[in-house]
Amino acid sequence: MKARKAIGKKSSDKMRKICTVFALILTFVFAFASFKLATEIQGASGYAVDEIYYVSSARNILREFFNFQPSYVDSSGGNHYTIFFLSYSDLSLVRENFRDFIKINFDGCVTHEYSKTAAVAIVTYGELDRGAVLSAFPGVKIIQSGFHYPDVYNTENYLNMEHPPLVKYIIGFFMFLMGDQPISWRMPSVIIGSITLLLLYFLVAGLINYEIALLVFLFAFADPVFRAMSSVAMLDIYVAFFIALSALFAAKRRYLFSALSIGLGLSCKLTGLFSAGALFLVMVSRKSRPAKCLTYPFAVPFLIWFSFNFPFIAKLGLGGWAGELFGGLKWFISSRPPGPPVSAPWGWFVNENPFVLNFSPDVSASVNPAVYLLALIAMFFIPYLVYKRGREHLIPALWFASTFSGYIFVYIMGNRTRRRKQSDNVRGASYQGVCRKALDRLRYPYPGRKHQRSPCGKNHDNS
């Protein structure tokens, strides 16, 4: 009997290693596909839809808070700048003289004219003397190096205060490392999206087994929005990553780390807080101490979010920051002006009004309804799985329900313009739900019977 168990364990370990190696290969395949798409997306003048807000604010935060400007040198050796003037009249008075000045002194030219802000974008093939420019043209207020700004009103001052700052810090850091160009803005999303798949794989493997966990990659490759959001510089893939990370830590009973992950998600976008309710319910169901049940899901994320706002508080003052914060909260629960297609949260399940990100190649935040509908069906099996196989199976369902309920709440509060890209935040739990359904249908062996603890919970109870 002991020999038989040893052989079974050896075989199980071998299968686990084979599946994990295969998962790593699939992760790299997904990363390569996302990277390739990120290099192909051109958008409008280099920006894909909402990148105009997040990338511009990342530059402005670097300049205003950290006294740093990223640079962009193109393949021909040209140095790119955007020159902002005090007013349209200041620009119009010197427009032609400015063109001649740049051409004669720096072997440069104007590459972009702006209609919504008083600015011009230039490229120079000699070193730009900022002092000489400011001396010759007193109407110039900002000389910003890097990829040209989008043509948006007040883009040079915009800080995207309606969203928390962590993603802008990350984008800015990659600008510092790689230069200010589209692939630099999008590279963090490629990395984060790929790691998210790996996190979901390990979560499902711990709850079910490693063979079933490989289905996560099938669903990701079959679901267009996940790869789309992993290829652009937008906020939602970061939130999806931290939601998945918080669920994985909760499954391992590392509740403090789960709370820290929720705090990081909240520091990317306010929707990151939606999974706090799920962590609270898990801790209560596992009889954690009441003080921890309250502080971990709610106080810890708040402290993490607050810490990332310190540079804003230092720059704007506590009163100025609070005013911007309340304005952002009001914006969060209000409908947007007419713009890209919108859908109610329940419309995401049937791919209602996909959110277009780019043309040629055609990229949109469209979902695969089959995955979502199967996930909804799988939700009905949760009570049975919890009764037969342990409370760990509550975790994907709770994270799905808590996050989705948050969007329903915002919709009820008045924001009727949620866009499809935000469905990325419930995607991970959808994949897990279908994996649970596959477990029942295919009858894979499950290690966590009533007398056993799931691998996700083994030796990690810090409640």
C-alpha cells in the first residue's frame, strides 16, 4: 500500500511539473502575442483611445512631481518635443518665426499642429537649447521632451485625478527605462496581463488540479478582450491582476497579503476596492478574529491607496488634493458625455456594444459570451462544491460576485456609461468558474475531500 501511494505521489508530482512547464510556455506565447499587438496598434497619432489621458498624465506627473522629463529619439536620430505656449495669441504671433528658429538653429521642423491647445510638436537633429528657446520666445511656458502630446484641451496640465495614480507611476517608470514611445507605455500591460494568466493558473490548480488549470489559457486565447487590454496602456488590466492576486492569497489564507493586493488594485482604479467585500466574507466564514475581519479588507487597502497619494498631497496641499478627490468620486458615479459605445454591466455577458480600441489592426474590447455564460451556469454549482469539497471553492465565486456587484452599484448610483474594457476585471473569476464546471463534467480526481484541505489552504492559516 505504501509503495502504491509513493508511486501515485511520484506520478502526480511529474504531472504537476509537466503542466506547470506547459503553463509557462503558454504564458510566453500569450506575452509574445500581446507584445506583437502592442507594436501594431497605431491609434490616433500613436495613442489608442484612453491612452491620451493616462500617458499624458504620467508625463505631467513625472515633470511636476519628480522633476523629470522622458525623452524620445526616433529611428533616424530625431529628438522629439512638444512646445506649449501661454495662449493661442502668443503662438499665432510667432508661428512662422518659431518654425524658422527651430530649422536654422537646431536643424528641426514642426511635426504636429494643435487645434485644442496652444502648442506645436517638433523634432530636432541638433541639441535643443531650452534657454535659447525661452529667451527668444517669452510666450513659451513648457518645453516637454518625449513623444508628442495628443491634441486634447489642457493636456499639458492634466493629472487624471479622477483615477488613483499607481498606473501612471508605472507608465512613467517605463518611460524612464525605455524612453517615451508607445511600446514603453504598453509594455507594463503586456507583462501584467501575462502574469495574471499565470496567477489564475495557480489558483485553479490549487483549488482543483493542474490539468484542469490549463483551461485558463484556452479561455484567455478565446476571449479577445483579455489580449486587447494586455496590449494597451490602460488601467483595467492592472486591476484584473491585483484582483487575481488577492484571490490567490485568500485561497492560501494569506489574508494580509490579499488585503495589500486589494489596496494596490484600489491604487490603480477605484473599482479595485470591489473585491474587499469578498475578502471580508471569506475571513468571516473561516472564523478569523473580528478585528482582522474589519481591518484587513477595508483599513489596509485604504492605507495603501492613501500612501500612493502622498506626492499629490505634497504638491497640491491637503485641501487641494481633497477637492480633486471629491471631484473624482463624483465623476466615478456620474455618466460620461456621449462618446464610445457603452453597455450596462449585464450587457457584457452577451458582448453588447464592444469598445473599439484601434482600426487596422481591428482591436476591440469584445468578449466571448460562451465563457461568461458558462461561468454564470457554474455559479449554480457553488453550494454543491462547497458542501462536498470545502469552502475554498467559494473564493472564485465571491470574487466574481463582489466585483460584479460593485459595477451594478455604480450603475444604480447614476453612472450608466460603463464601457466594455471594464469587464476585464471580472474575467479571471469567469475563467475559474468554467474550470469548476469542467471539473464536475469531466470528473477529474480532486485532492481535497471532506477530510482533506485543499492545496491552496495548506499550512497557511494566519487567521
